[in-house]
Amino acid sequence: MVPTTLMAVPAGNRPIVGITMDVSDVNGRQKLDVGLAYAQCVERAGGTALMLAPIVGAIAGQLATCSGFVFTGGDDPRLEAFGGTSHPKITPLHPLRQEYELALLAALESQPRKPVLGICLGMQLMCLRAGGTMDQFMPETTPTHARHWGADHVVTPTHASQSCIRLSAGTVHSKHKQAIIATGAMQAIATSDDGVIEAAAHPGRRFYVGVQWHPERTEDAAMGQAIFDQLIAACR
């Protein structure tokens, strides 16, 4: 399990990190939720977690408040927003969430020094926004797809030494049935042994990193908590 002891950091030294939330329709009402582990990892790294309401009109205030952002995991992007067609077997992302997160990513382009970490879905949206392309349904294309669905597997860095984050080879926890196959303006910096792109970074931005795995659920600290530690270090 990921450790739960939080780092004692004076309040004035703790950067505020905005964390995106999932949207669901329940009995005619829209509800928000997010895994607690994201916030625990941010707090453990020395940051203060702030859950972000997915309201496009609130983005300017969120940018002014937050020193950095975490785009969390979730359902599958709707490719119509990128000029494509969504695969019939995807679990589509709630349209309110997709509209908001794409708008937030667009707004962040005007603040290239503000650190951003994308996790699973978050990485996918970052790469799609950067002009990348995606395999929408790995069970039809990747014989080893099962190792990426609620399972652990090994990730190896490629160009990580040239990017804004330090990565080492290690075992990570993944849960995704889609994968980025071209990163656009971003650079692939890690892969799994079956060739799936596992991490990407933007070479022209201070800390703009996506990982396909879930570091908040990864037991190997170097591939889990250390990702959040580097995000908070960049925020400072």
C-alpha cells in the first residue's frame, strides 16, 4: 500500500495544487467525486490539495489561486472534440468534465511555467490537446492489454533524462483500456515492454508531465509518491 504518513510542512510553504474531479449523473443530479489518494499524495509531498469544481467560468480564479494542477484519471475521452469519432466500446467521459478540463488545459498554455501533472485520463487529454492520437480500445489491438487493466507492470524511461521530471525503471499500477500512440507536441519519455507509451512531457514547458499509470496507487515510491514530490518541488 502507498504510505499514509503526511509530511509536516509549515502552512506558508505549502503550494496550493488544484485537483480535477469526476462528474456523474445520479438520480437527475450531477455529483462530483475524486479518489482521496490524489490529495493524500499532494499533502504528503508538502502541498495543499484543492478540489476543483468543473466550472469553465471559474478557471481564471483557479489559475490565480493554484500553484500547480493535477488532472486525474477517469473515463474515456470523446474524440469528436478533436475531429475524430469515438469507438463504440468506450466508456465516454462526462461531457461537462471534458469541456472543463480541455478549457483548463487551453488556459494553462498561457502560463507555461505553472506545473501540471496528468494521470491516466489526464495524460491522454494533454497529449490529445497537443495534437497526439490515441488507440481507443486496446483489447482489439494489444495482445498484452490485460496487464494494463487493474494490474502492475514494469515501465522503463526513454528520454526522461532530457525532460522536466526524473524517472527510473520500476513497477507501476495501471488501469486503462486506451493508450496514446502519438504524443503530438509532447515527447514520450517512458514505455512499457510491450511498447505502450507510459509517460510524456512537453519539452518547452517547465513541468508539464503526463503518466499513463496511477502513481497514487503505485507501491514503488520512486514511481509513485516521488512523482508528486517532483510536482510540489516544481510548484515551489
